[in-house]
Amino acid sequence: MKFCPKCGSNNLNYLPWLGEIYECRDCGYRGALVVEDGEMAEALKDAVAGRGERQQNDK
């Protein structure tokens, strides 16, 4: 399974007419780099969630 390197989501759309390009339907990331390690994807999701909490606490 492939995961978004920006948010860890597996909600990816493959865009074959652009080459090896994937687009994340959750965060909008578009690129050739994807994560294929489920543990790393979970760590990315945790990091993204933590970043959102920190930004809200800074306000």
C-alpha cells in the first residue's frame, strides 16, 4: 500500500498520464515520492496531528 509523504494518508490518486505521479486527496500533495511503509505512514499522521495541536495552542 502507498501513503502520502506529507500527511500519511492512503487516499492517493495515481495520475498515469503525468508519469509516476500521485495526488493525495486529503492534503493536496502531488509528486512521485510516496511512502510504502505502514509504520512510517502512522508516524507521519501522528506528526501532522501534533503539528495541528501545537499551532492551535500558539494562538
